[in-house]
Amino acid sequence: MIEHLPILAITVPLFAAFLLPIIEKAHFRARNAAALLAILSVNVMVVLLALRLSREGAPLVYVLGAQSPAQILPQGLDFPIRIMLKIDGFSIFMALTSAVVVLVSYVYSMKYVPEDPRKNYYTILLMLMLVGMLGLEFTNDLFNFFVFLEILSISSSALVSYSYNRKFSPYAGYKYMMISAVATSFLLIGIAFFYSQYGSFNIEYLHGVIRFTLLDKIALIFMVVPLAMKAGAIPMHMWVPDAYSEAPAPVTAALVSASQASLYGVFRLSFSLFGNPVSDVTLNYHTLGWIIIVLGVLSMFVGVTMALVQHDVKRLMAYHAISQTGYMLLGVGVGVVVYMDPGGAAYAAFGRDAMMGGIFHIMNHAFYKGLLFLTSGVMVLRFGTRDLNKMMGMAHRDTFTTLCFIAGALAISGVPPFNGFASKILIYESVYRFSPILAIIAMFVSVLTLASFLKVFYGAFLGPRNEDIIVIDEPLPATVTAAMGVFCFLVLAMGLFPGEVLKYLVEPAVAGLVPGR
Amino acid sequence: MSNFFLYLTSILLIMAGLAAILYKRNLIKIVIALNILEAGVNLLFITLGYRPGGTAPIFTMAPELEGLSMVLPTPQALILTNIVIGFATTALMLTFAVLTHRHNDTMDIRNLRGVESND
């Protein structure tokens, strides 16, 4: 049983998702309990996998359809033909992030999304998002990578337009689906170039035989750019504000995690497929690294300047999501640039720290941005609008939400003792040693971030108590408060004990991307 | 030589689809363009995955292992999957287009600039 955990973590939510409408025939509470149980069991399985990974030290390989899950090469063949899952530190890091975020979003939406006949579809699609993210992060096979990416795109774009009666909701879903479909089509062209040369889809096998021909370099562009587009890096960011702001609040929190899964694809392909060359032939890593850095700095700066002028609270937060993605790209990009330097002194001195900061920021971002989007859901519930000019005085009424918002806003601006500080200080210090100007831009962006969240705080939470503009005046359901409480606890705990997180989660993640360094 | 025309056709289809996605303003026409793009990608993938003169990947039926060229079924399976996914994508996008038209009385994306706060 325990050796089949990698595939069970994907199949259990997949089967549970389609069982839910049948369970709902009994009672909708039974369906809620079943869905919660399934998502919880995925979390337990991911934690068990993480424990097993740290015990064994080597990446876990699971081969589907073989006599034993560890049998990579069938008899008489010297290349793998079966579907393979490979779980290393980075996969488990991302899987843990996705599983926790989907669990919290689901708990939040149990009462937040009204109970009607369509709630079944909501639950199914949310669980399919979890399946897509986990499959994407566990697979070692470009075929499955593509299929899970499509599962993720279709389910999340359907969820974006879940409140389809709103004026622009279907259009936001259309935009997201269009971007996803174009992106995955181009990803498929990249995969085709690989298949035509090497005759395999297996990432590990391709990494061993890759010759870095011109076609491979074109394939790299065809694969990394679409994934960066789905992650919302700046020149391809136009779908982010629309999709994030039109989706219901818990879906937006899960969407942040879905974008991070695409970012996982960028890092996985540029390291595990193209990096760590086995042969002497190699790619010019400076160019790839600088492309990632330029994308990152542009995302940071343009994202935050666009956020400053917004009056719509969810659009403002969506632009901040773009801006924070820039930090991850910057940190990892610096690591990539110095990675192939002779001797590896620069990499040991600050490149590894930059990568750790960038990767740590992925998890931090998923949690504090999730928290902020969940509090924005409460604002929309109370005032019935997303316009900041029509909100005031929420601190009088929802004290706990206010505290959660303060925690999230301080975390996203990199103020201690919250988790954003822990990863941002790593990025600042290491990037400063690489290029001071980039570190200064990063700090400046953090200041602007704090400024725009002060605007939200001042506009929505402070001010006199005004009962006339409140649309729904009921106390918050316990599940909503609990979900925000969990995120708030994680944001605070990861900020107070960053050393433990770095040691047990982030260092194995970096080791999974760049083995042996 | 026949492969050359297949590559040419697929690249023309991809280019035509991409150009139509970029220049067409109608929500339905963009969906059609996306389907053309996907057809081009599918054709390219199938062409690249085929080995002329190859046999089926069954070892007992292979004439001899020396210089053997086999056509693995994986690319065709991937393309079948992509056709099904493309069907789902098209259905979903047409649904969104219909709903957008119902709410906004327009199919023209120039009239749909940006999602506004509309409460």
C-alpha cells in the first residue's frame, strides 16, 4: 500500500471527484464530508511521501504497469517505455503547497459558495484542479505533463466563470481558456521536436541523451515561454487580473497555486531537462538565466505600478500576484546565471541562496496571497462590490478578518515576523552580491507593495461604521474563519521559524532541481 | 518528398491559426482559429512521430533487431488525447462566448475591453 502512494495521491481525488454527485443524492452534507475527507487524505499522503523521501534521500520513482513499481527498465530494453512518476524534493515541496491551498480553499468555500444544484460541479472542478496540480508536479513524462496541464486549465477556467450570471465572468473564463489553449498547443510543438529527435517522452531519459541541437533550443523556447505565460509573467500577463478578479474568492486562492504549478514547469524543464548536463555539450546558461531575470524584474515592477492605480480590490491583489511572481523568477534566475560558472564559487557563495529564496517564496506567496484573497472574499460578501471607494469601516465589524488582512499585507510587503520577510531577505542579500541594482529594485517594489496595501487598509477597514452600505449582515460562518485562521497561522509560523522550513522543505527542493551541488 | 508537404501544410495551418487568433475580433472566429491551430499542431506531431518503413512495436513480430525502425503508438495516443482535449476546450469556449453575448449583447472583443467592477 505504502509503495503505491505516489499514484494514489492522484487517483484518489480523481475518483472521489466523480463519486461526489452520487453521494450528494443522499445529502449535501455527506458530499461535503466526502470531499473534505478526500482532500484531507491527499494532504496526509503527500506528508507521508515527504517523510519517506527524507528518509530515503533519493528521488522516489514509481513505474505504472510494471511488475514492481521500482522497475524502471523492462527486460531487454535500454530505454524506459512505461509511464513514470518521479518525486524529488521540489515536487514534494510544490505538492505540499498545492494540497494545503486546495484544502483551505475548500474549507472556505463550504459555506461561502451558496448551496445550489451547481455546487456539485464546483466541488468536482476544485478536486480536478488538485488532480491537475499534483499530476503535473509528480510526473516524469512529457505526455502526462501535457495532459495534467490541460486538466488544470480546463477545470480552473470553468471555475473562473463559476458565477456565470455576472456580466464579465464568462469573458474572463474565455480569456483564460484561450491563453491556456494557445500555450498548451505551443508546448505540444516543443514536445514534438523532442520526440522526433530522441523518440521518448521521459524527462529523465531525454536529459541523459540531449545533444543541445538548434532544434532543442527552439524546443526550449516553445516549452518555457508558454509555461511562463500560464504563470503570468509580465509580457503575457493580461489574463491574470481578469481571471483572478472574476473568480470567487476561494477559487482565486487555488488559482494562485495553479499558476505556481506552471512556474514549477518552467523551473523543472529548465533544470531537469536542460540543466545539469551529463555530456560536455551544454547550453549557454547565462542567456537563459538573464531571460528569466529580465522577465522577473519586469513582472515585479510593472505589476506593482499597475496595482497602485487600481480601485478594484481583487484586481489590485491580482497585479500584486504578478509582481510577486517576479521575485521567484529573479531569485531562481540569479541561481541559473551563476550556476555554470567555472569552479562554482559564485554559485556556492550566493547562487544557491538566491535559488532557495526564490523557491521558498513560491510557498510563502501561495499562503499569504491565498490569505489576502480570502479576506477580499469577506469584503465582497459584506459590501457587495469590489470597488474600494464604496467600502469603509470594516474593522469595526470583522476584527478577525482585519487581523488576517494585516498579517497578509505585512507578509506580502516583506515585514518581519511574517513569512514574506524570510524569503525576501534571502533574495535581497544574495541578489545584492550578484548585482546591487536588481536588489534595490526588489526592495523598492516591496515599499510600493506596502503603499498600495495601506491604501486598501485605509479604504476598506478604517473609517466610521456605516450600516447602510453593508449588504449581508450575518456573522461569518465558522468554516470561513477557520480557513483564514489556518493561513494566518501558517504565515506567522513560517515567518517565526523559517530555519526549520528551509532545512526540511526548501533545501531538499533545491537539491531536487540541482542534484549534487 | 511527401513528408515535406505534410510539414509545409502543418506549418501553414499553425501560422494561419495564429494569425487569425491575433487579428480576428469575433469571439466565435477566435475559437475556430484555435481549432485550426490545434489541427496544425496535431498534423505536425503525427508527421514527426512516424518513421517511414517502420514496423509495429511488437518484438515477436519484428523481422530482426538490427537496424529496426519501429513506430511507437505513444505520439498517436498523445494526439488522440489532444483531439479530445481540443473538443472539451472548444465546447467550453463556445459556452463562454454564448454567455458573454447574452450579458453584453456583443461578440466583438473591441467592445469588451477589460473586466470592470460591475456591481
